[in-house]
Amino acid sequence: MAEQPLYIFHTRDGQKVLVRPMLPADVNHLAHLYRHLSPESLYLRFHEPAVGLPPLFVLEEARKIAEAAATQGKGFLAFVAFPDGHREPIAGARYLRVGEDKAEVSITVRDDYQGKGVGKQLLALLLREARRDGIRKLTAYVSAQNRAVLHLLNQFPLPVHREHLGPELYIEVDIANLELIEPVITFGKPTVQAQKRRGPPARSAKTG
């Protein structure tokens, strides 16, 4: 039996997407996702030349990501749900703690589902889950050519610090006052199972 999703949303063109926590056993799902990325997207994801990446390298990276998400933070997988019941992984997102109240974040969306609102939904989910876990800042090291990340961040009214480090861009997002902007963020719909598991939403600590 397929694991029940925690969140459900629809892409801009109407496709149903189910989101559930990432598990250590999801190595093959992640590898499947990476095998469906374009060379450019693979390069932006792994910071490695994308042509001819060995399958074992992709599988090993998928294993590291799945295990780290389970032990150092949280991860989520998004599946498109087809009418015949088949589900296929189209995106992954996770944050890993790198300090007491800081975490590194990453989101990967399959090329044929980019520009459909998938990344925005996953980032909204990560923002809320990270804040609930006491995270105050999210960080990322991305290619300076990765304009999609900057476009995605611009859709959320949060303080963002950017610093160019050669070919890379360091990004730090302050989410300490996330509760102040939550009403303007469109989150995916939590399932009944998720609502029972989560309980009432935690109140974020106010800053002076």
C-alpha cells in the first residue's frame, strides 16, 4: 500500500501532486527523479559536469540525501498522481540542520514540471516545517547562474541576504517572523492524516 500523502496540491495546469515525507528507503525514487533531469538541472543540483554522470554516482548521492534528510532534518517527495493510480516522483525538497537554529535547504524539480508552481509549493512547505522545528534561518549555496532560485525567493516577502562567492551564490533567508506573513503564503492542502499527526499549530516565538 502506498504511503498516505501529507499534502496535496495541483499544478498550474491542473495535475494532482501528492507530497509525503522522504524516507531512507526512497533512494530509488530520488535516483529516478535525478535520471529525469536535464544536463543543466543536474549540473545545478550536483555542481558537477552533468554529461555522463555514472549511475552509481547518482545512486550514491540519492542514498546520502535520503539518509541525511531522515537524521539531520526533514525531507519531502512530491509525486504526480495519474488517473490510473500510478505515482511518479517529480520533485524533492529537504532541509538539514547546520546549527542550532539554522538549516541548509535544497529543492529539485524535474524539468517537465518546472514553471508549474511545484517549487513554490515545496518551498512554502519547507518554510513552515522549518519554523515549526525552531529554525530561524535557511541557507543555500547555489550556482550564480541559477536564476530560478532567485525568482522563487522573490515570491515570498522574507528578508534575504545574498553574497557572491566566485561562481556560487550564498543565500540566507530569515524566517524568524514567518508567522507574520503566513496569511499571504499559499500552502498545499494538508490531508486529514497530516492534521491528526501534527495537532494544533505551534506558535512561533516572538523576537524583540
